[in-house]
Amino acid sequence: MIFTFTKSPTGGAIPAIPSKSAAHRLLICAAFADAPCTIICPVTSEDIDATARVLNALGANITRTGDGFSVIPVGTVQRGAILDCGESGSTLRFMLPVAAAIGAQARFVRHGRLAQRPLSPLYEEMARHGAILPDDAAIDPLTVGGRMTAGEYTIAANVSSQFVSGLLLAMPLTGGKCAVNLTDRIESEDYIRITASAMARFGAAPAVSADGRRYEGGILPYRSPENCTVEGDWSNAALWLAAGAIGKEPVTVTGLDPDSPQGDRRIADVLRAFGAAVTVEGDRVTAAPAPLSGITLDMSQIPDLTPVISAVAAAAKGETVIAGIARLRIKESDRAAAIEEMLTSLGADARAEEDRIVIRGGHPLHGGTVSSVRDHRMVMCASLLANLADGDVSVTEAEAIRKSYPGFAEDFRKLGGILTESEA
């Protein structure tokens, strides 16, 4: 599918969609709780549905309702199940240790680039605790046998926070006391906090050391709160706030928690650093246009915002240095290379290096056709760059947006934008 952006959003207000990050975690906790639970999540996505699908294959009964999910927990574990993760890295990396902890003897099926994305050092630490895994993690389907035991886990935290979250989510299922010790630099640490917060809502909060390097748990089981609500998503809200910052009229996103554990709430501070006018009133966040200037920032804790921030950098006068982006090369695409390619193809001055992207912005772009490289966040980047172009911007393989934001096109139009959809 091709999206063609003819007119950028003119401003207005839009409600935040539910947080994909929170939804994954809450569904997993609910699926292994002691009683049924209703999860309020009015909008879903391919990634969220992948987690629900995998949990159902293991023996849960998760059904879609008018405003979310009804979850009947796993009773008898379905051993030997086929677990189709789609292209969801969260689903795979969370459910691999969970499946091993319950002795599911399962097979994981992966699509897109998912089989190429790293599983080490999670893989080795699981094997050290009794999981039986093939030597080659890229083999599809990926089988997991044996049963992962309780005990002391040690894992480098500078590859993916999802590895840490997967082990934390598995702790209450091992049947014994567990500790997860983190080495190296902790990146995307706020995602670990999202995991701990979800577990706390189900009565199984891990104890964390003062330095954030040791998590203890495994004694408290998951207990159903009967119902819980998925909070608004700062990651996708960042798209609309950026549109307000680089556009002609303010954009407001409602339903956001300024005290959320989501690291991507920092989009407000980043836009302010560029010079945008950002205000927060209760759960309403508004970004208004203002003269923007280039900045230097470290994205190691909020890597998923890099495509959106790159588009803002293209609008800002002067040089922007976006550092701490090495891990972008192992996302749904090589995002660093994809950002450079998308921006330069529309006339921007952008250069991707090993651990940073340098963008010299403030100049008009031209229209054209760009590739999403099947990455949902690159579709968002293209929609923002259309604000700066003197002609239409088309993005190929735009269906990738369904991974996190199936209602994107509708919301784009609600804010006054003109977007046409066509088959490739």
C-alpha cells in the first residue's frame, strides 16, 4: 500500500491511543493471574494482537470486547503450541522466557526481520537456567524445550531492555525466588519500569535495588485486579506533537499521563529544547509552532522517538546531532540508514554515522516517493516530512503502520491532513 500525503495536519485535538508497551505487559500478567481480568484497551494493533494470539495458543482465553480484552487465564498449559509472533519483537522477547518458565515446549514463528533481530545474551542466560534452545537462534520456527528454573540471572542491559523485561515477567512463573542482575549500561531503562509497573498492578512487583541493577521476585504470584486500563501512548502521541511543533497550528493530544513510566514522555522536553511551545494541562499536552533551532541530544534511553525527532531536526535551523542511536540498526529496519535515505531523498542534509545522525535543517524539501522499509515508525517520519515539502510525499509499504497504529490515516485526516491510499 502507498500513502500519499498531499496536505499536512492543520491542527486540532486527538486522543492518545492505548500504549502498546503497557498492553503487552498487562496481557501477559493477566494471562497467568489467579482469576479473570478485563483490560480496557479501546484500540489494538498488530503487535498487541500478536501477544494475545501467543497467549491463547498457550491456553489462555483472550477475546476482544467493545472496549478492550476479556482475559481468562491459562489453566492447563498447551504444550507443543505454535506461537506466531508476527513481527513483534516485544512478543518474542517477552514470551520466550515466559514459555520456558512454564515448560511449554513451544515453537516460535517469526515474520519480517524478526528472526534476524538479536536474542543474545537472553538466549544464553535462559539456557544456563534449564531452557533447551537450538544452537542457531535464527532457525525458524524457534523451538524452546526444557523448563527454565528460578535462581540468579545476570544479563547485559545495553542490548535490549526487552530481554530484562522478559525475565522479570517470567519470574513469578518459575515457582521460586529469582533475581535479575544487570551489567553494562542500562539502556531504555524506562521500559523496564513499565514492566515493573504492570507487574505491580497484578500484585507481583519485583523489588529493585537503589541503583536499578538488581530486581528480586518470583515469590508473589500474579493476582487479578479484576480490571485495569491501558494508559495513553506517548510514543505515538509524539508524532502529533511533532506535527504541531513543525506545522502552522497547535496540536493537542489528550489522555496522556505526564507522570507515566513511559520514557517517550520526554518528547515534550525534546520539543521544548528545539524551541517549540509545549504546554501540559492535566492529561492534555499541546505543541505549538515556534522558530526551531538545532540541538544535540542522546537518544539511548528513547530510541523509538528518533524517526520523529529526525523530522523535527529537518525543520530546525542549524545542525542537530542525534547521538546514542547504534541500536536503531537492529530494529524493524536499520532505522539509522532508513532515516538518512528518507531525508536525503527529499532534499534534506542528513548523515548517519555509527552511533549518531547529523542533520542540517531549516531548508525546504521537495516532494517524492520514499520507502518505509516496512517499518511503522518510518511511515510516521514520512508524514512529518510532508510538512516541509513543496510537493506530495508518498511512502511505500505503508501498511507497516498497522504494527502499532492501525487508525493512523483516520487520525491524520481528523487533524485536517489530506492522505490518499493506493495499492502498490
